Amino acid sequence: MPSTNPRSTATLRSLPVHALLVPIPLVCFALTFLTDLTYSFTAAMLWADMSAWLLSIGLIVAVFAVLAGLADFLGDASIRRLRAAWIHLLGNFAALVLAILNALIHTRDAYTSVVPGGLTLSTLVVVILAVTAWNGWMMVHRHAVGILEIRS
Amino acid sequence: MKCVLSGMGLIILLLLAACGPRPIDPRLQLGRHPYLPPLHQYLLPPMHVAKVVGWNGAVPTVAPGLKIQAFASGLANPRSLYVLPNGDVLVVETGGPAAPVSRPKELVMNWVEKMAHSRTKPGQRILLFRDTKADGVPDLKTVFLDHLHSPFGVVLVGNDLYVADTDAVVRFPYTPGQTQITTAGTTLCELPGGPIDHHWTKSLTASPDGTKLYAGVGSNSNITENGMQAEIGRASIWEIDRATGAHREYATGLRNPNGLQFEPQTHILWAVINERDELGPDLVPDYLTSIKDGAFYGWPYSYYGQHLDPRVKPQRPDLVAKAIAPDYALSSHVAPLGLVFYGGANLPVRYRGGAFVGEHGSWDRSILNGYKVIFLPFENGQPAGLPEDVVTGFLVDGDKARGRPVGLAVDAAGALLIADDTGNSVWRVSAAD
């Protein structure tokens, strides 16, 4: 029986690519918050350097996650009808812009690469991602977005 | 979609804002009391390097009453010069160790900085040039000392020739007239080198009585971003006892001191200092200063006396309280690397007793600054008046580099020699016929 669930457009062997990629930036940016926080207490450059790498890796993967997610969003009108999808899209977009800005601030040398601007942005990004991840979770587990079939 | 577009617009606006304030006229930052604008911290690291185009038969431009000719060309990154008592000219071909990558930023910056330097693989050796006819055209060229480790400073005391590699001052026995040294050197004193070796050029000179050596040891970062552990013994001038090799920090807080020279009239040590980057196109001015025994000149905590640098944590108010301002600002990011006091007899008399400074040139300023050799008159052992451009023409079309001046020396005939590491030449400036 063909699925009537909202369908994913960017797929790898019929599985949604967005779901595969999106945890990587999520984890990178969450860890950036922790390494920034640790740097703000210790002023040991190792933590700030780790933040810079985490932000860069997170952003590179985020580019592909965004492309796959946008394809899904534009590819099926039933996804666009979900409130959770809009919150997920707009929230993640805001988080991405802030993370880019954060990566640029982290190119500064020493203390002001993190405090106060970097740590502020890292915190904001984590707060936004908590909301968008929750909504992404709802999209899959409540609205069955990208779920292929349901046992009958 | 509208949201995506407006978001992209926002990013572009932020990137434009990241470019920073417009540079001021560098002449506002010459002398004892330079104008210091408010500091600016960038979103995008400022990088504006001059594309290297080479000389292709052209020569630098000199001030009236002077002429210039190539003393040597086709070299491999000549950075410093030393003239032996018999008139032989030593040319140090050198390059720094590979810069480690601790952040993604450095991947990009190392790549961009490569473009600002000569493509030639640097020699790690010292060449000797002998000009027996004294016409400015050497007739003998030998490899004087080979297989060195990022050498820079050279000084001869009696029959002891000292070379400052990036990680040690090494002594070699020298006999007057010798054209090649093959005996292994003896380490007099180890200097802070790798694994991180950010400012690697170790300038070297000897006290007038020959008992002490002075080595410039630059900082290991722009502004402590490699951690304070990496800065031990750095950003200072070391005084090394020639007999024992024991050392002490003669002066500290000097971010990257080069061109160490004793002023011949007063016998006071002077140096040119490269100050910190990424606080704006006009901060912090590089400077020429006399070096006071035991003095602290601010780096990393403060600049130009007690102007705090917010990038340094933890701060040290006790040290900042002691920080003194240097003698003479040369304007921002000119990168002075060479200094010589003129005591020769060849150049016009107005140059006698004054100082020549080789300005390697900026890489982080939208309007390039430096890329020339300037002259600063001295009276009673202090700069007196404004600097004058003596050798220019290193830039063409505003932002392409034919060459970049570094180390300076005065040869036996009294002509000024200029090492040009990017143009892979040594230039000789003498009185016009």
C-alpha cells in the first residue's frame, strides 16, 4: 500500500537525507556552546580553538542539511501545511545566520573571539535549536513526514 | 523565500560592515605622539596582500642625489645583511618554519599570506659577496655557511661569528678573508623556537664592548591566541653573555623586535618593533625605539603605554602600570624589519648620523602602507624631524609588489644595501655621480 504520509523529496535509497545530516550541525553547535562556556571560565585557548573547528564543521554540513530540508519543504505541499515545518524552517534559518556570524567572530584572536559576542551567539543558537529540533521531532513522529509506510 | 532573501541581504550587510573603518593618512601616526583611533574588531580577518609581480628589469626609485643598482639578484629569499670588516657582504637567505594550523582561520590565512611572498623556496644559508673593485658589482660569490635553521641575525665579535638561527645563537670561528665556513658551530644559547614559531626572525647585535649579545625574540602569536604558555621568553630582547651563554630578558613587552642596533653616538640599543594586528587599519602603529634596560613596552596587555587590549585575558594591571610608550611611531602595519644608523662617507652629508628603516609593508590594510626604505634624521641620539622616503617603487599600480625591503646594512664604501626578499635581490644605494 503506497504511503499517504508527507513525502521527502531529497532521499537516499528512499530515506530522507535531511534526517541523516541534521544531527551533525545540531551536535556541533551544542558543543560550541559548551566549549565557549568553558573558555569563558578558563581563558585556555584550546577551548576557543575547538569552538572554531566545531562551528566550521557544523556550518559545512549544515549547508547540505539545509539544501535537503529545503527540497523536502518545497517538494510536498502537505509539509508546507504543517505549523511545525514552518517553525523548523524559519528557526533553523535564523540559527544558521547566527552561526555564520558566530564563526566570523571566532576568527578574532584570543578573548574577544568568544567573550562576549561569541558566547552570546552560541547560547542563542542552542536555544533556537532546542525549539526547532522539537518541531522537527514532531514533524517525523506526530505528522509522519518522510515515513514510508505504516503497518496496517 | 522572501525570508531567505532578506537573510542573505543581512549576511551581505554584515560582511560589508566587517571590512572596518577607512584608513587614515599615515602621516598622522609619525613621531613621538601618534594619533590612536578607537579600536575596531573585525568580523572578517582583514587581509589585503600585494600581488607579487617581480622587477622584470625595473629598479627602485631613490631620493634626489642618490642612485641605485642591483648588487645581487636571483637569490632565494634574502632577508638580512651583514658587512664583515674586510668589506665582504653576507646575505642571509632564509625562511620560517611551516606554520601549524590550530584553527580553520589559519588554513585560509596561511594560504593568502603565501601570495604575498616570493614563490622561490627560501635558502637556509648565508652567501658571501666580495666586491674587490669597489664599484658595487661583486666579483666573487660563495656559499659562506650552509644548512642553517631559519637564520636571521649575524654579528662578528673578534674572530667569533654569531648566527641567530630561529632556535639558537650559534658561534662559528672566522678568519679574516675566509670565504667559506665548514666547521660545525657551537651553540652559545638556545632561543625559543618551535613547535609553534610565529615570529621566527631572531635579530642579533653585540654591545660596543663586545661582551654581550642582544637577540630579538618575537612573540609567538598576534595577541596570545596560541596561549600564554607559548609566550615564555618571547616578545623580548635577550641579553646574552658572550663568555658563558647565560641570558636575561633585557627588555620585554616588545611584540616583534628586529633591526637591533647600537646608536653609535650614545651607545644605546635601538630596535624597530612590529605591533599587533586586527584592531583596525590604523592600530597599532609600528615603532622605532631606544631599548631601556628592564623596561616593559606593553605587549600583550597594552599598547603605546597603557592602552588596554581587550583580547588579552587574564589582564595584568601590575604590568600595564609599568608599560612605557616607545620613542617614535612609524605608522600602522608598515612592518619595519631593518634598521641601520648611517656612519658612512659615501651618501650626502645630510644622512650622516641618522637612521634608515626598511619597511616590509602591510598585509592587513586596505590602502597599503610601508613597502619602502625611509630615513629618519637623528640629533643627540634622538630622532629629530619627520621621516623621508629614500627608496620607493616597490609597489606598482598601488597594490602589486615588485619587491619588499627587509634588512639593511652599510657597505665598506658607505653605500646602503637593502635585502629585498620578495624581489630576491640586494639593492645598493650610493651617491649619484
